Amino acid sequence: MVPRADRSAVLADGDHELILLGTGAACGVPSLFCSCPACLEARREPGYARTRCAALVRGRKNVLVDAPPDLRAQLLAAGIGQIDGFILTHGHYDHSGGLADLEFDVRVNGRDPIPSYLSRQSEERIQQAFGFMTDCLAVSVIDGREQFVIDDVLYTALEVTHAPGTFGLLITTERGRTAYIPDTGPLPATTIEAIRGVDNLILGACFWAENPMPEDHLTVSDAVRIAQDIGPGALYLTHLSMHFAVPVTNRELESYLEPFGPSYQAAYDGISIRI
Ligand SMILES: [Zn+2]
Ligand SMILES: [Zn+2]
């Protein structure tokens, strides 16, 4: 069973960590109504379960990337007391379905609206779904490859191939560069160039063996091939479906990645990466 991250450590001033709160694709693992080998493995060994994709950049402030339907449980598990900034990569349900839980942080605690960065398309989508609480967000619209700074961290929006208005992130700290791209198909050349040689590449690898949606999702082997081109210090695969369309167990995935060395790994929920 994979270990859970230890978040008791206090960060030195100016240091940042990226916590992957969730590393599963839209259905999560185990998935409801499924008893494939991957879902059975995750039911047997909860360390192999994966909630939907979200990340948290933790320094002096807590910056949340995406708000999946599992958000409440993820923030409780990570011991996060408040959210100081919010970035939405796109409005799909698996990345935004838990957004309304942020309402309580703002209204109940009497806090200012949360500075939030999202595309015009995502803004329209959350306005439809969560119009009752969007006044809890102070929205800056991201339109293209924009940059913004929160807590001494520079965020650069990266073009991806997914639903219109989706972006990935290049996260630059004093210590290094990290690309967080949870949901994408083949990467545009501009993005490949922007992230060449990053210290950490966290890349969506939705499918195993077969790709039912090749325009806007990658397989594990696609993601590995991209990593070999980019040459990151470390590769973490995320947004792992595991059970769809061809199931793969963690054990099979780990042995597939083994020949690439210890810097290539399947991320798991709660993993902390120094950035
Ligand atoms: Zn997704
Ligand atoms: Zn998506």
C-alpha cells in the first residue's frame, strides 16, 4: 500500500509544496457500480483509491487548483483551514462539482471573496451551476497564456487540448518549475516548449492500453512519451482512470513504469511535492 503524505511538517518561510489532493479521473477509483480488477484492488487496499483531480499549492497561503466533487473530504484529509486563492483549469464536473463548499469558508467565516482565476468558458459554466455563490469568488478571467502571481509563486496558463477554455499551469517558485496539466490530449508545441526541462511534470494519463478519446485525453504510454521529450526531473501521472476503458491495477502500472526509473511514478492522493 502506498504511504499517505505527512503534512505535519512546517514549511520554512518562502518554501512551497504542491499537494495532489486527488489523482483519479472523472469516475474516481474505485468507481461506483464497477468491479473490474482495478476497482476491486482499490476497494481492498484504500491506499490505492483515487478521488477526482485537485491540487493545492501550500506556502504562506493555500491556493487551490480545481474543486472536484470530493473537495470537502480532500481538504479535511489534508488539514487545510482556509483557501486564499482558487484556480479552475476548466469547468467539467469532475473539476468543479465541489465548488459550492467554498461558500462556507467565505460566508460563515465572514471572509472576503476568494481571488479566483478561470477562463471565460469556465466562468459561464460555474455561473450556471453555482450562481448562488459566485459572489464568494473575486474572478480574474484568464484568456490565453496569462501570468499571475499569488504568494510569491508565478502561475502561467498553458494551452492544452481539452474542452474550450481549459488550461494547464506552469508553476514557478524560487526553487524551480513545475508543470501541472491534469486534463489534456496531445500537447500543443507552445506548451511543450514552455515546459521543457521542468523540475516536475504532473501530467494527466487517463487511459491504459486503449484511448477512447484521443483528441482530448492521453494514455499512460502517451504521457511517458511526452515526458521523454520534455525531460522533467520527475514525472507524476495523474487523472488516472485505472478502470476505463481497459482496466489496469496499480501493481501493473508500477511494473510498467519501473524500467523508466524511480523519477517516473503514478501519483497518489495526498502526495506532497516540494516545488
Ligand atoms: Zn477531468
Ligand atoms: Zn475535463
